[in-house]
Amino acid sequence: MRFKLIVNPTSGRGAAEEAIPALESRFISNNIAFDLVRTEAPEHAIELARVAAEDGFDVVVAAGGDGTANEVLNGLMRAKASGHTAIMGHLAIGRGNDFAFGCGISPGLDEGCDLLINGERKFIDVGFVRGGLFPEGRYFGNGVGIGFDAVVGFEALKMKRLQGFLSYLVAALKTIFLYYKAPYVKLEYGDTVTELNALMVSVMNGRRMGGGFMMAPESEMNDALLDLCIAEQVSKLGVLALIPKFMAGTQSTQPSIRTDRTDEIRVTAIEGSLPAHADGETLCIEGDQLIIQLLPSQIEIFAS
């Protein structure tokens, strides 16, 4: 097999760049043919992954965090549309590593390399969202966050001294008390049509967001279904009380939380707007409608 290693040198605040010599050494010592390239700008990995698949590389590896994985996933899906396929690999050396968590990929260079060299593979579902900055659509692997958790993600990205789950936790506390008011939205999925002030709508293919918030603890990435976690508007103290529930994955016991499953959902802002992200990448700051669907068994990936 020929491997294309796509490294985001800024992931993990430079940890991915520092890991390159060890990464190259592991592949050389195992006599694995590879080509390594660094990303140079946002969305560069999309093009690198697409070209790698079209050039006949057997495996395309995202070395970085959730954003890098999302871009490589998008590149592979674009290549697939033109009839070229490659297996995806992921070295989870970024900040949140939520996509890796959902796939069963352990964080860290050594664990990730072991999986690539010796590990098993499986097919996973891929989500597709249209709206906001991407009217033509964007693929995602882990999930779409609409509302409160999107604003939290935007705030976490601004933090220079904190990283990982701690940055999301501090951003959540900041968002509770300074920024957020829930929009009034219409949700349409399956036979359900409902309107509510939605603090948050999480549409999950994976299980976790923000490095430690278990949005969909029972989700599986190969069950052909999206897991929904919908939080109604509550008080600021009510949001504060929900945080440990989300950390434990027990939020479904709370009266303000509803969960469900579907293969497609439309979210429309009736009053207010929709801040949203996909796998941590901004979909919109003030969107008005998002249409999200699941595409079953799209990508083969090295995962346990």
C-alpha cells in the first residue's frame, strides 16, 4: 500500500509539526511507501486528499485534529464522486479529537501509527450539510452543532493559552453569561415537525464534541442514522447545571432535553439566527436554514 500523509503543522499548537520526524521514522522502519506533505492554508487538505486519491494512493492519512480530518474526509468524498477511492487514516494529534473518539482511534502518534500499520478497517457513514457558507454542501464525519455549542466552539478558537477540553469548558462558561440567546426554530425530520426556542441542536454521527461533551453517547458511526440532541431554552443557571450532565452523557434524563434519530433533518430559524459548525469548522455565524442528511457506509477507515 502507498500512503499519503497530510500533516497540518499547526495542529495541537505545533505538535503535529514536531511529530513529523517520528512519523517518518515509523513508516521507514516498517518499510511502508509514503509521501508526506504539509498543509499551507485552510482547506488545503481538501485538495491534497482529492488529488492523492485520484493519483492512486491507497491510503490518505489526516495528521492533525478534527479540522484536518474533516478536510481530508471532504477531499476523499470529492474524489469518490469522480470514481476514485482511497482508504482514510487518521493520526489524532489535534485539540479535540472528537472524530477519532467516535471512530475508536486512540489519540497520539504512537497509537495512531500502530493502528495504521497493524489495525483493522471499517466503513463509516458520512454526513452532508447544506446551508450557511456552503449552499452547495459540505461533508462531515463527527457532527453538526447548531446554537450554543457552535458559539462555544467559536469562543474556544479565540483562546491562546488554553487548549483541549479545558478551552471548551471555559468557553462554555463564558458563553452562558455573556453571549447566548436561543433562536426560535422549526425542526423537520421524519414525521416530526416542531417549533421551539432551541438552546442547541446537535446532529451527531459520532458521539462527542468539544473534547469531552457526550452529545450522543449511544451513537454509532455505521448505523445509517444521525443522533439528535435537542436542548430547549433554559435559564443561565439551568445551562450551568446541564454541563456536567453532558460531560457524563446523562443529559437525556433532563426535561429540557429531547433525543431522537433520523437520516435527515431540516433546521430553520423563525426568529433569530443559526450559528453552526460541522466538525468544528464554521458553517455560518448567522444562518437561516440548514439541511443535514446521512450517507451510509461511504468511507473505509483504519479504526477499531
